[in-house]
Amino acid sequence: MPLLILLLWVVLNGKITLEILLFGVAITVLITIFAYRVIGYSVMHDLRVIRNLPILLLYILNLIYEILKAAFKVTSMVYQADEPDPVIVEFHSGFKNRLQNVLLANSITLTPGTITVFLEEDHFVVHAVRREYAEGIESSSFIKLLRKMK
């Protein structure tokens, strides 16, 4: 995080001089101290993010793929005037980590035809426009990738 803050400082200034770098280092140190004391920032958090970066990139690519696939299904349903078969599904993800549960809930909501109605701990309630969209949701590719995160 400190390197990103310093890089942002330099980019926003548009040039690199000794004065800009010194002010940038001072401001970066102050922001890092603030984040450490008030927000609870730790270097371990950065290391965990870096370690999970390949999985997060795979997750984003998978999310884009699933969004496109679901968009085509929903679009064809609309243009063919197929009747919706709405269903509400409940399941437990098994994740103890709040970030994993929130990522999963948002991914489900971003995928056309499904929406996360309720999330508490690892308990999900999901609405799907068609029954087939909800089938296998508790063992989806999202969950498989999130299980690989450490």
C-alpha cells in the first residue's frame, strides 16, 4: 500500500523532482501510520493480497465469462418470450471469511438472472429468474475459486 500511495502522489503531480519525492515520502508515511492506527492496516494484509493475486485475477476472468454467458441466456429468454420460472434458493457457502462471502454475494448479483436477496455469515438466499439458473449454485465456479484463496 505505501508504494501505491507514493506512486499515486508522483502520478498526480505529473513530474518527479526531489521536492515532490520528499513530500511524497512524508505524506505516504503519515497516511500509512493513520491507516495502521485507525483503519487497522497491516503489512500482512498486503502480503495476503499479493499471494492471492493470481486467484483473484482468475476469479475476475471467470466472473466476466459467467456474466456474459448469463447475459446471453437471459437475452434469449426475453427474445424467445420464454416464461420465467422464478425460484428462491438457500444455501451455505461454508466460508468463515467475510470477504469471501461478500465476493460471492456480489458475483451472484452481478450475474444476470440471479440476485442475492439475503446474506448473513455464510447463509445465502438467492433469487433466480429461472430454476435452471439456480441449479448447482452452491458448487459454482465462484465457490471453487474462492476456496483456493488463503
